[in-house]
Amino acid sequence: MNHSRFPSRVLSITLCGSALFVAQRAAAQETPAPTPEAVPSASAQSSTTPAPSDAYVEPPPPAPAPAAAAAPEPTPPPVSEPPAPNKIAKRDRVRFEIGGRVGYAIPIGSLSSSTKLKDVFAASIPGVLDLWARLPGGVAIGGYFGLAAGIQGQALDSCANCSALNFRGGLQAAKHFNDTGMFDPWVGVGVGGEWASITQKFHAQGLEFTADNTYTALPELSAQAGLDIGTDTVAFGPYVSISYASFSKLKSSLSCSDTRCVDDDSVADSSNVDGGGHGWISFGLRGTYMR
């Protein structure tokens, strides 16, 4: 073996290794360091990573439908206030009514073929009692009874002790247009009879006598109207009425009211008369109570 060549080989290896180390250092300085790759986020990974075919994927919620324009609610029609319960109950049942009238009456026509009614009755002050049954709907039926005090006419001027009275009575019906209201107009009709009585007291032969003449008219027809003001229980108001009849009977009597008279001093007689037709125009105040 040649020991002289060993150091030279070692030196060559050493030089080659140094040159290779220097070259690697130079290459490392010239080449930039690789940029680290960004790690994707979980959301990115989930979006990019395909889901396995057998995994359940929840469908997206449906898009909300566009809101339709709300239709305006219809306005309910106005509702009238119902009548009070007590008025409904009264309107639906029969009620009983009592009333009275007082006023002033003007005569027209004749008492008989030879005497005007106004010659005996210049006027009269009537009072009338009314009895009614008020039916549902404002219809009333009933009766009337009247007594009128006559104001003496010129035919009785010479009579020192005379009186003139007028009696009336019959059936009647009426219609009320506002049965339970405060202002209740009404109209009515009636049919009945009339009696006019003229009484005279006088002295003869020292005795006291009474002469009574009663005229009868059948039938008597009447029409009336008025306005009741108040409640459906108590009311007052004006009224007006007109009647028509004809006296057809006359009953005359003469009686002695003295204790010295005997039965033969009293006589009575009936006869037919032709009254020719007459009437009364009355007006005044009416009051009524109903339950």
C-alpha cells in the first residue's frame, strides 16, 4: 500500500465536502422559504367538502309568501236601541185605561122642528168618563158616559127655576199612533145615544109642580181626536170632538111635589118629534190613567 496517497485523498474528500456545504448554503439563501398553506375554517371545509351520499340534508325553509293587502272589514249597520223591557211588556199585553174629559161644547142644529138647539142650550160644560181596553198596537175599545150642564138659552130666559142637562153614552174605539211615547196623538169614533132634559119647577094654585121634557136621539155618531202628553201610565192633553144625531122622541111629565097633591096630579106623555138633526162641537182637556 502507498501511504503517500492517503493524505491526499483525505484532503480531497474534505475539500469536496466543504464545497458541497458552501453550495447548499448559497442555494438556501437564494430560495425563499415556502409560505405555509392556510388552514381552511370549519365552515369553508363544510361548504367545500361534499357531504356523503347517505347523509340527511335538511331542505331550506320555504320563502314567505308576499303579504296580501288586508281587505277592509265591513262596517256593521247601525243597530237601534231596543225598547225598554217594561215598554215591550206593556205593548204586548192588554191594558185597562180610565180617563176623563172636561171642556166646552157649542150646539148646532135644532131641538125640534120649531126650536133651535141653541135657544135652549146656549152652550154646555161637558164631563165625560172614558173606559178603555188598550190592545197591542195602540188600538183601544171601550165605552163613554157623559153629563153636560147646559147654559140656558134665550128660550128659557123667562124661566125662574129651570135647568137643562144633556146625557150621552155609548161605545167607542180609538187608534193611538205613539202608544208608549211621551207625545201620543190619537183619533177615535163612537156610536151611542143622547138625551136632552129640560126641567122647570113652578107654583100653581098654591102647589109646587115639576115639568120635565126629555128628548131622545138614537143613534148618535161622533168623531174625536186628541194628543196625550205624559208617560204610558198617566197622560194629559187636549181633545176635540164633533157629534151628530137627531131627536126623535119626546117624553113629557108633570108631577106635583107638594104633600097636598094626590096621584091624579101627575101625568106623563110620549110623542114623536122631528128634530131635524143637530150636533155638538166640543173641545177641552183629557186625562187618562192606564195600567
